[in-house]
Amino acid sequence: MTGEPEDFAGDGSEQLVVTVPALMDAMRVDRALSMLTNCSRSEASRLIEAGVVSVDGVQVAKSSFLLSEGSLLEALLPAPDDGSVAPDAEVAVEVVLATADFLVVNKEFAQVVHPGAGNAEGTLIAGVLARYPEIARLPEQGYGELGRPGVVHRLDKGTSGLLAVARTPQGFESLTAQLHDRSMGRRYLGVVEGHVESRQGVVDAPIGRSTSVPTRMAVRPDGRHARTAYEVIAHLSGPDRTLVGLALETGRTHQIRVHMAAIGHPIVNDPRYGQRNEKRLDPERLALHAGRLSVNDPLTGERVRTIAPWPKDLCLLGGEAEGNAWLERI
């Protein structure tokens, strides 16, 4: 999450999530928001008044609130007005598969998929456009949005792994249809807190925007239908943790993160739905990886499977051999 389907930002809003740096220690929250998003102080104050700004999970009530280094600042912001994306050849892009109609890329955890609040430059799609400029024409042809050309689903910042990007109108229509009819196969590996007892299970619980902290999602009766299947792959040594394989049967914002937290097993190092407690990982890194993506080729109909092995930084938590074997087996 973080995302629209997991992966999608359903209401068009953008989420700002920042660990307060030393230079913002003891800074007013409205000033910090202004600096981070290039909005005015008055606009930042309106966000606070609207109840969409929180620090360490607690809604901020006053613009004069002083931040502390290391705290988690979150805000729900309107989608940016400027939808254009400038190509950027400096952005790293690992292309796993390139066909005439679509790409599959392996996103680094620190990358943001497309421009949004506080992330106008250096996005993954900017790097993709530098290599495949034809993708920029899709929105003007009536396929997708100007600010996210070719993007049919996304991964949260902090999550690594496989992402499909359309290159042609045919590719966009096909991938979008596969996403919505659930024929696009998305499999994740994740390390969760605690000892998961049930070998397999399904979390079937509706998800909607949290009423107490609007920058977060939550299980709620009036939310949208959401199902996540999980399978225990290995119980890891050291802290009481479990490596699980996960499959999205639907796609909601932060779905995996919300569902695993709801059954008492949040994703490791996820401060939004659990806690940031793994010093071996980058502070922004979630122990979650989209390791397998299966789609039907838009031209031939052939089933295409791509795999991205368990990343090196997450190997520090264990489970490399078991996780990779699971990706190959399913």
C-alpha cells in the first residue's frame, strides 16, 4: 500500500506518508505540510481542519501542533491538478517482460508508481516513459489518465515486485478487463508478525476508509467487498514471525495490509497497520513483495507467467528458499 486495488486509490485522492526527518523536529505541522506538498500554509490548515492529517495514528487537531523527529506524518490530499508526467531516464526500471502490448516491471520498494502528493518527480512511470515513449500517448487516445499513462494497477511505496504496464490501447483494455474479472493472477510473499496457526485461510471482510484516521483503510461493514487468501510457507526463526503466500481475490486499497492486521498478523515493519520494529530493514520498507504476476497475452491469449524472487533485503528476515519455491510451485 500501497494500493489501489491494493493498489488502486479508489476515490482519486493521494496519500502522503512521511517519517519526520531531523530538520522538521519541533516544526509546526502546517509548515511541514506546506514544505512537503508545495501547498500554502492556509491550504495545509484546511487539510488539518478537514481531519485528514494524523501523526502516529492520531488525528491532528491544530495547525500549531509540533512534530517530533521519527514520528509518522500522514495526510490525505486531493489528486494533483497537473496530470502530465515528464520522462526521466535517471529512474531505474527493471523490465522483466516486454511484449508489443504490455510490460511487466519489477518495482523497487522505494519507488512510487506515478506522480502524487509529495511525489511529483522520480516516479517509476517517469522512468518507463523514458524507455517506452509511446505509452505517453495512451491518455490522449482515451485510455487511462494523463497522470498515470499505461498504469492499470499499482503497488504501495514500501512494497516491491511485479507490475503490469500497458503499451497500446489493446494492451490497456485487456489488462484492465483482466484486473476487473480477476483473471490477472497476483501472488505476494509477506512476513507477518506472530505464529500463524492455520495452514491456509481466507480473510473475507469489507474494506473502507477509516472514520477515525482518514489516511488509513479499515475493515468496516459498509466497506467494499474484499477477499485475501493466505497460505503459511514457513515459521521463521528469531522473532515470532511467519512467511506467508498471499493471493488477492479482489483489489482494495491496502487490502493485504488491512486484512492481515485484522486477523492479528500485520505485515512486518508496517507502522500504519502494525508497527515499525525491524531495524534490519529500511524504515520505509514493508516486508511485502509481489512475486508472481500471471496475465493473458492481449494478442495471442496465451497465459504468461512472470516471477520476481524474494528480494535480497527481505532475505535478512529468512524464508528465501521456501518463498522462492512457493512462487515457482503455484
